[in-house]
Amino acid sequence: MNAQALAAALVLAVGMSLAPAQAATETLQRDGSHDFDFEIGTWRTELTRLKHPLSGSHDWVRYSGRSVVSKVWGGSANLVELDVQGPSGHLQALSLRLYDPRAHQWSLNYANAAIGLAPPPTIGGFANNRGEFYDREEFAGRWILVRLVITRPDPETARFEQAFSDDGGRTWETNWIATDTRVDGAA
């Protein structure tokens, strides 16, 4: 399945209304190759993670550290290096973000030091300064939808919110919230 077909299937599966679907179509048609340029640099990261997603748990853990985002391939890709520490331990992760100029979408490919590559990639793009990325993956023996939303409350802050849905997108449970604050002064 190509990236456009995957995105279309996910939009249908999530049950979005016509207006967001039209916004998703516009995202597919515009050149989004510079969507992540705002994030190049070094950031202080404050992260909260739901310890046991989709279990009814409300037990959150906190981490603090930094993220470094580097441009690669002249900006058609970038690499995020996350290094955070908290009472629950140390997290090191990478995200390789690749822009597909044919589909006008990004694939976010995640890996962490504990398990290595965690397929599949999350696919999507930005519209109106809001990034939405989706995938379908197996979690705890069942298939779920995953949504990542990226927003910029202000020019020096970025917010990343991941949520899972095990009911086809009717309801979402947020399980990861990261707030990055720029520390290197470069926009």
C-alpha cells in the first residue's frame, strides 16, 4: 500500500468529518518539505508517558532531558535524538523523518535504544500549523490506531501528543505528551 492509500484508509478508519478530510487532501497536494524546519536545533524536553496504555491506568511517569534535531539530505529528512531521564529510568530514542515529495507526506520512523526499530512508520503532514500522523500497529495482542499530533503554541515551543485507539478511532487515549522548549536560540 502506498503512502497516499495508507493515509486515505486511515482517514476513513478514524472516521473524520468531511472538513478534516478536505484538509488532509490539501496536505497531500502541497509541498511540505520544510514543515519540520522550525524544529532544527536543540530543545529542552519535558515528557510524560502513560505507564500502561489502554489498560484503564492513570499512572503517568515523567522524564526530562533534551532533543536535538538535525537536518539531513538538504532538509528532505531530519533526525531527532531524544535523551531523557526520570524516576522510571532513562529513555534514548531516534526518529528519522523522511519527506516523500510524490505523496507530499512525511513518514516518522521511530527507534529506541531498548528495542531498536519500532515499525511501522507514522504517516501524515501539516495543515494550518498542525501536524497529524497516523499508523496502525499491533499493541498487546490487538490492532490499534496510533495518532501523533504536533503543535506549536509559540515559536520557541513544540508539543507532541501521541494517542492510541482500539475502537477504530471513535475514542482516543493520550499516552505520550512531550513539550520541547528551544535552548539554542536558533529559529
